Amino acid sequence: MVLISVILSACSFQRARLVVNPYENIEWNKTNQFKANFHMHTTNSDGSLTGDYVVDTYARNGYSIITITDHDILTWPWSDFSKIKSDWKDRDPDSMKVLAFPGIELDDPHHRGMYFAWIHGGCYDLDSTFQQARDSLALCIMNHPGRYWKIKKQYNPKDVFSPEWYIEYLKKYPEIVGIEVYNRPNDAYPYDRILWDELLTRSMPFRPVWGFANDDMHGKHQMMGNYQFMLMEELSVPALKAAMKEGAFYCSNEPGHSGAALAPRIDSISVNRNRGKIKVFARDYNSIRWISGVIGSDSTRTNNVIVEDEQSFKFKRFDKPYIRFELRNDKGVTLSQPFGFLIDKQEGYARSK
């Protein structure tokens, strides 16, 4: 007779609960994908193109959501273009079938786009402008943070432009819906995605930070290389504000700036909470990467790729606060918004003989 002893030993394991799904309320078969750009300039500040040329060109190339964000000056409304500059022609967004609204880029100490309110330039205190945004029911995006945050610099938590500095403002002002993670078709600040992952590592799942891809257009060579597809049932300001707050969109960078949106397109995203799985349905992509956090140190830091070339991501035993994915083809890259998790430590038993 062989005596077999079974020993049960207590152990703990982690279980991830999905608590942030920016696409949770999207009915993909009923939702429209409206192409948008939230950052562009004209000859009313430091751009080289007239307002009517800018909006005509973007509208002709499939952009349904267009806002001019000149530096410290409100270029609005389109119906008064000829009053803003004598060589401009008035435009009517409704007849063009595009959604337009007031926008402005406030400059130092950190450029930020502000939308949906009659906010004028001249205020350089961040707290004051974000409070003004709150009072005006405006929304904000922190523009090209890689111009300020430097990957090679050693930051203390209290330093200006440290990741903790960004987190402090993000937590204080929910009006800041996110940051630019692509700026200009040529990706002028490629470490923006490193900073994004640094912020998400610190903030998720309690404070999502959505990623935007914008042209920061000053001339023809900077047009139509970045865009987001806003997932909305109707083309309206209330629907757009809701999508920007909830992260109901994805963004793309296309260096060739064709205007034809040649980067990968997302058809739908399904989430099975019981099985702990996120599945992506997309077209025109050659590779997919699931990313969370950063690896390396100092200037060698890079995005931490958790899984590659898997259409689905299984998160039941995941131990990080978020995941996001990137789709790539030879024309460009498409980024999802982050999914957030709470990590529960659970007790169990391991069996040994």
C-alpha cells in the first residue's frame, strides 16, 4: 500500500476587477464614429492659413468635429470670420454639416486647450484658468506635455512638470479630460506616451486620463495627420462633451497625413467580465500590443508591452491598475483609451502531495 498524503496550504492570489471601461456604454452597431481634431491655428495667431481655408480643408477630408484654437485669442464664431480678418470668408458650420464650438489654446506656463466656452487669453495662472473652465462648463486638454516634461530629467515629486505635478492638477480639476499623446503628424514629442503611462500608473483606476492625438496645425504640412474617432449617436455638443469625459473615443497618428484615415480602425470592443476578457475587433492592422506602465529607468524608459499579437486580453489574474492597446499598420498607429482595474487579494489553498 502506498500512502498518499495531501497537504492543503493557505496561499493568496490576486484578482483584477474591471472598474473603468470607457466603451461600456457604446452600442457599436448603432454608434457613429465622428472624426475630430481639437488643436489647430490660423493667421489670427501664428498659423499660416486663413480660417476659412482651414475649416474647408478639414471638412472636405471627413472631419465632422473641428475647432480652431489660436494662441490666447478666441477665433469664433465662424459666421464672423470676415470681421476677424478682412481676407477671410464667413462660414456656416451647420451648412457644412460639421460640429464647431469655441476653442482657444492658452499659453504659458503650460499650453492647454479649452473648449465650449467664451474664454479669452491673458491669464497665465493655471488654477485660475481651470477654475474659469469649471465656472464656464468648459473642458480642457493638456497640450504637448513632452514640451515640458523631459524624460532625461530627474524629478522630485514636488517639481513643476513632474508626473506628480500633473496628477495633482488632474485630481483637482476633472475639467481636464486628458493629455495629448500625439502632437503633429511627425510626432513632435514622442515621449508623450511614456508620460501618459507614468500618469496612468499613478492615477488609475480612480482618475482616468484620456489620450488625444491632435495636429497642432500651423501650416499645410501639419494637416490631417492626427485624429480621434468620437463614438457618438448624434453630432451635438452635449454628446461630444459626454464622449470626451467618458473616454468614448480612440485616437490615431498617421504621419503621411493623407486625410483618408488610413491608420487602423476599431469596429468594436467586447468585454466579458465573467471570463475576464477584453476582445478587439478591428480592420487594417498588422499588429496589436497591450501596454501597461513603463520599464527601464531614466532616459531608457519605454512602454511596457504585456502581450503582443493577441486579439484578446485576459485580465482575471492581471496585477496592474490599467491596460490599453495599440494597433499598427504601415500607415500609422491607433490607440485605445485605458481600461482600469481594482486588484483584490483573495485567499485560497494550494494542494500538494
